[in-house]
Amino acid sequence: MDFLEDFLTQGEACGPYLYDLSFAQELIARYDTRDPTRPLFLYGLSMENHQPYNPEKYGVSSGFPAQSDLLSQEDLAILDSLVVGLHHADQALGILTDYFSQVEEPTLILLFGDHQPQVATNFYTDVLGTAPDTALAQKKQMVPFVLWANYDIPEAQGVELSLNYLSALLMDTANLPMTGYQKYLARLWEAAPVINTVGIRDAGGNWYGENEALPEELEAAVEESFGLSADWLRRENPTYRPDEAGYHPAGAAGNPRRTAIDLLSVQEEDGLLTLTFTLEGAAGQPLQTKALTVRTDTPSPRYQSLLTLN
């Protein structure tokens, strides 16, 4: 993680955060000072378009006033502030594509948003209602992404996928070898193109909410990552051995379905969910045990601690 004092360029603020145009210039500077004998991967997280959103954030109007019968004037002012920031993000992307379109080294740029703007809650409830169905509620989870290259790649529009699939898409587009997990994601993408906190959408466009039963084939595809079923998770204080689900301990060399644990147990009590992971020796004795504790009595589960027990 870098801070302003680590920048190669003179970072300029816009509102309370770093200006997106300065952010783009810093990425270019990092590329210019790279080791040319090695490939370069840059992951940059910009901040300008982060909350808060208010008319005072930039002190200027976007010039594109919005109108809506569903939103108040205060909400529309917040929206206008957001539009100013989006315009700067668009300019920053233009700076990057203009620059890298002139370099000879094959370059891919993936731009995406990690979540929708965290504006006032009523902003979304006024538009979507207080109890939208699954297909409508998932609109709050949608963000755009663009994948650009300075060489020919397959063109596509209207591609919808979950954030968890982006790495597989990027590696496939770059024609780079995937990890086993990325290969699994590529397969899961075909069965369940969208998985988020609202529900799951299958390849046919059908949505299933978090409490809805999945068709057998779709459930099997989703469970493949760990071999765990929803019924297992609903058991009281369950335990799970990967080898019993067809997965083999890490010592089974050459087996592509290997795990780094021998036993997983789950216990929930008084708002605390504890996941205990155990590595076992040849005689079945614990070699190392780690316990991950998560608070579940809050509106959103919160990681609390990770302890090595032995």
C-alpha cells in the first residue's frame, strides 16, 4: 500500500480525496519506471468517487442537472455531485487509454467499480421500493466495468458477471495460464453468471433469492468449490472432512483437488460463529489448529479474530 509521500508524481486533491486525473498520471509514472525485462501488474484503487456526496464536495455543478419525480431536491444535489466525480473518472480513463494506445508493449486495462455509491438509504428505497423482488433488488448490486487493450481482443457488450469472475475473464483475455481456482470460476460462470448478496442468477436469466431452493444442477455447480451443501451449513455445529467429499489432503501430490485442511468444524453461540480449521498428522493427531471468529449478531457479519490454537 502506498501513500502520497510514496508517489512518483505530485498528487493533487479534488474534494477530500486524490484527484482521479492525478491517479491516472501516477499509474503511468509507475509504468514508465518499471523494470522493462519483467511483466508489470498494477492494481490501483482510486478514492475520488468515494462518499461523502454533497453539493459542497466539489463546489461546482456538473452541468447535467437530473430530473426525477422520485427524488427530492437534496437527493438530486447529491446525484449531481456524483456526476462530477464520474466525469473525472471518465477523463482519467481517457488519459490512460490515450497513453497506452501509443506504447508497443501489449497492455490491458480493466476498470470496474467495487460497489454502487453509498448515498442515503432513501435514495435507493425511493427508486426501488422497500421490498423489491430479487430481480429488481439486484440492480443495487450492479456496477459497470470495461476491459480495454492496445491490441485486438474479442469485442463484447452487455456482458454481465459477478466481481468474483473478473480475474478469470482478465486471465482468459490476456491468454495467460489460470490457477485451478480461476478455472473453476470459469466453469461456474457458465452455470451461474451472477452471484451476489441478493441471490444467484442462472444461465437462463432466472433469479433465485437467498432463501429459495436452487435447481439440482445449479446447486451442484455452486457447491463444487468446497463440496459443502446448504443443508450441511444448516446443521447444528457441523464438522466437515474434505476427503469424505472427494477432496484429498495437501500431501496427496499430483491430485488437482487438494485441500490445505483435514477437518473443519463450525460452532455458533451467543452471536459468535467460530470456524475451526485443523491440519492432522499421519496418526490423525492435530498438527495445527486455527480458529476464525466472526460476529453474526450485527447487521452485517464482522470478522473478529484469527487464532492459532496449537
